[in-house]
Amino acid sequence: MNILGIDQYKEHFQGFGLTDCVVRTKDIFYFILFQDWDDDKPRPFDEELESRLVPLFLAKEKKWSHSVLTGFGGLMAGATRYPESKGVMIDRHKQVYAIGGGAREVESKIPGGRGLGPLRGGACRVKQIDGWLYVAGGFRSLCRRVGRNDWAEVGPLPPKGKGEVGFNDFDAFSESDIYAAGGQGDVWHYDGRAWSQVAFPSNMWIESVCCGQDGFVYIGAQSGSVFRGRSNEWKLIHRGDLSLPFKDMVWFNDRVYATNDYGLWEIQGESLKRSEDSIEITNCAGNLSVGDGVMLMAGAYGAVLHDGQRWTRLFSLIEMYRQAKKN
């Protein structure tokens, strides 16, 4: 399968890099694109460049479109089922763009700041828990999207702390069993009533969190190191030597998948190994999203989809780029 033709590539993708992706349903996906810039000139601020939101509707005859978003920086892709099914994109400044149900609009910014919730600092990560959209941010804050222009803190929030503290990422077994982490070994647990700090055995920088269906929490730290545990019992199962940490870690089928810009890895039990899938699949590494029984992976070179049985390539951006240069 390669559902992106050269004309569609030129209209929606050319001149942009793919920076994030999310599954809304098994046949509706969103991709975040960021405008390229001339390396010979000083790099502009992100907000001065154009971002694009590109939906892909697999079941429709017209599969592609895009929205132009200006003034956004560090845009992240999210999706929610409640209170209605939508794609919800958040940037690091807490700006919100929602799409779905025939509507596309910029919503009000997520409130908070100066030590107050629902989001004290800038937005760092967007995920879905039990069908609801959650956003983690600086100074140990986490909030939930209740509805349009309506956000509630998950708390009361823990003390905002000093120095290098979270939250860079979070995941959950349920809305009353959430793990959030960041900074240097700063890990917290929410039990539905209150936050408590976890006795984490390292001050490594933390990048990613995944709650697995095997009952363990997996925490990705600096250089691709991985911890496995729960509550106050943790074990370093892999000491990494990578130049980049794992940006995304997700549970799919019977294992954890972890990715950064350089590849795809799999974790089963206490064993981490580089994926043995073909280069056609793994060169699409960079971002992972799971939902509605499928797993989407997308990055600078394209996007692939896992349906629970096998990978399928959706499109190759590098092939489209080369073809466009010839025309």
C-alpha cells in the first residue's frame, strides 16, 4: 500500500518535515508537519514557521487535506473519544487546535501558570487515558480535557518542586492509576485521590513512560536506558548507549515498542532488542501512537501501520521527495 501520490505529496507535504502522529480511529490518522528552513540562514523561531495538520482518512475517497497553523511552536498530536471523537493538537505554549465532527477551530489556551493549574508550565506530552485526552506539563502538572475550552487538573497537583523535575511524560493503567515522570529521576504516582512520589533508584534524565498490559511500568531514560517496575520497586533492565533517548514507548500486542529518530526497538519482559523488521518499516521510526487496535509509526521518511498481525507501509516521504526532484 502506498496511498500518497506525487500530486498529493506536493500539495500537502513538500517543503515540510513530519514531526508527530496520532491514531484517532483505525482509519483516521493525523500527522503534524513543520516547515523546512534554509540552513544557510539563522534558524527562525518555531512560531515564525508554518505548521500543518494533515489528516488521513483511509476509508474515504478523498483521503488527504491539510490545515495551516501559524504561531504554534512544538505542536503535538492528540486524539480523544470523549466527550466526542476529535483530534486535539497542543503546542508547548498550551495553544489548542481541535478537529472532528465537521469542525476545525483554535480553542482557548489551557489555563494555568505561575504555580497554578490546571497546567502550571508549558505542555510536554499529550496522551489518551480511558478515552479522555490528558496533557502533562512542567512543574509536575497534569490535566484532562473535559470538553471544548474546559480543562481540569488531575489532583490536587503535587508540589511543583525546584530544579529538574517533571512531568515530561506519563501513562496509566486507568484514570486512578497514573504514573508521571520527568527531570532527573522525578517519578510520581496518582491513585485517583492524591499524588505520591515514587522511590525511583536513579537520577537519570527521564524521557518516556509506558504502562504495559503485563502490569509493569517501563520508563525510558537518557541514552536509551530502560527501567521496569511499579510502585517503589524498580530494576534497570537496559543501560543504553544511544545518542538519543526513546521519544515514544507504547504497549502493543504483547510487548513494548520504543522509538527515536534512529530506529525501532522491542521490549519483552526484561529484554530489549532492536526490531528485526525490514528497513522499509524501521526507517519510518520517530513517533508511535496506538489506538483502536492499530499502531501507527511515522517519522522523517514516511509512515507505517501495524494492524495486530503485520506492518503495512502507508507512504514513503523519501521516495516522494526523490520523485518530485525529477519532475
